[in-house]
Amino acid sequence: MNSIKNQAFSRLCRILVAPGQTDACPPIDPCLWPEIFSMADRTYVLPGLHQALMARRLDEQVPEPMLDTLDAIYQLTLARCEESRAQIEEITQALAAVNIMPVWLKGAALLSEDNWQQNVRLMGDLDVWIPEPSEQQSALDVLVELGYLYNPKHSEVSYTKHHHYAPLIHPHRLMPVELHKHVVRQTLSNLLPDAVAKERLDIVDWQGNTMARLSLHDRIMQSLIQCTIMSPPQMGSGKTSLMKVLDLLRLLQRTGRNELPASIVHDISSLPWRQTMSQFLTWLEKDFGIANPLDYDDRYCAAIDCWVRSGKPPLSFTLQQVMHLPARLSNKIIKQFKLFTG
């Protein structure tokens, strides 16, 4: 039988599945709300939960103190998003002055849209891609002129082979900025090549300056990559960021169909991506109702259930990570584990 934490996580996913829908939702057991709130916090979707509850008219079911807290969090996040939009505008304007067109990615792309208030979410940085390699150093110079500095926590050398430059921070601006050399890591470029993405850009006039976003197709692909093979934590840990999943769901809604585009399915169905994508899409179908066009593989579902229930990754994942440690250390840990378990 599922624990109360697992039940709460499942209900949270179902609340978030279609933030724009207003269809009826079965009553939620009052004892689940504290856990739903906790799960939303752990997976970075408290602002998204607030929006979904209001859109689906579920706010009357939520205990008043919790609803008041959600509203306060949403208002604070809204203010942070407004500040981030001003930051995007400032950078876009400065780049336009030297004839460089920025391509805003991920959360920054959502904030640059006219309907940005429908996509209020937590953000850790602003991602911007400069498609022309010959313009990237000039773009970095512009950011430095605006007062941005390399984050002392990061070594510039360590980013020489990375798909973006070292993060830049500003003493009087909210968000760090990551200037991308490539849309995704080069090891993943077969799924989203720079040259193809550049040809399909959605170029717009924003606040009197020219900027761009990836095409809807490429934004869906990048979002899917972000949810699976691009960013930590590893899927085997079971730890998930529903914030990234919610981005993907919102982009899929724009296609008018509750499924991945056929062209994306074609690209992810080959090796070496198929197994990982099958695991993710099996879970997406289970908890969000998005059809899985690949193989049924519930290993990610099991890992998530373990992480939700215990707050820890599955034992098999932990042992796998231990085996990648230096031999002396890993053997010591395994020996202690055997002594502990008998």
C-alpha cells in the first residue's frame, strides 16, 4: 500500500498536470495537504501549485493557513520574476547596441513572453545563447561593461569544454547569467544541433529590441533533455524537479495535443537515448497522463517512489555510486555496510 507521502506526490502531479484546465477534480483528503505542500516545496513548484489550484478552482479545499502561505510565496516569486524580466530587458538592449541578438533559453524564454505571468516559477539563473561563435566574446564584454563579474566560486578554466561560459553575477542584479556557447552539451548535440536550432529560431521584437527564442519544437526537446539526461540529479536517484517537468507540460499544451511531437519521438527512440527516455516517459504517463510512445520501463517510477517515501535514493543506486569511488574508500564503505546488515 502506498504511503501517505506517495499518495500526496501522486495528487500533486495530478493537480499540476494541466494548470490551465478548470475541469472537476475529486475531493482531496484533508490529511494529504501538508504532505502535498511539502512535496511541492521539495520539487520547487510551490508557485506552480498556487497557480494550478486557482486555475482548477481547488483553492477552497486547501486549509486557509496553507493557502495564505502559498499566496505569499507566489507574490514573492512574481516580484522576483518581474525583476528578472527587467534584467533580461537590460541585457537585450545592451547587446542590441552592438548588433548581437540574444536567444533566451529555458526559464528566461518563458519570462520574455507576453503571457509570462502564466509561467511564474522559481529560477536560479538566466540562460542566454549567442548562436554566432564570433560574437560570444563580444557578448561577454558587454556583460562585463554592465557590471557582471565571474562568480569566484567557479573557475574559468573549468568551463573551457563546457557548453556555456562560467556563470556571471552582478552585485546589484538578482540573477546570475549563463552565456551559452551551445544550446546543449556537445555529447547531446545530435538531439538538438546548434545549426538546426539557429535555422528555426523564433525571432521577435521585445521592448523595442530584437531577440529570439528557440522554436516550440526545440524548446520541447531542450526541456525533455533537461528533465532526463542533461542535468543532475541522476534519474536513478529518484530525486526529481517537478519545476522542470511543469515547464515541459506547459510547452506540450501549446501543441494542442497531449503527447510528444512525432519528430521528437523519432529522435529519442534510438540508442543511446531510448532506455532513459522510456523510463522517464513511463513515469510521465503514470503520473501526468502523457502517452508513452516508447517502451514500458518502470525503474524510474520505482526510484521516485523510494525517494518520495524515504527521502533517500534506492539502495541499488547508492551502491552503484559507491562503486565509482576510489577502490580503498568504496571497499571500506561496503565492508561497513555488510557488518551493519549482518
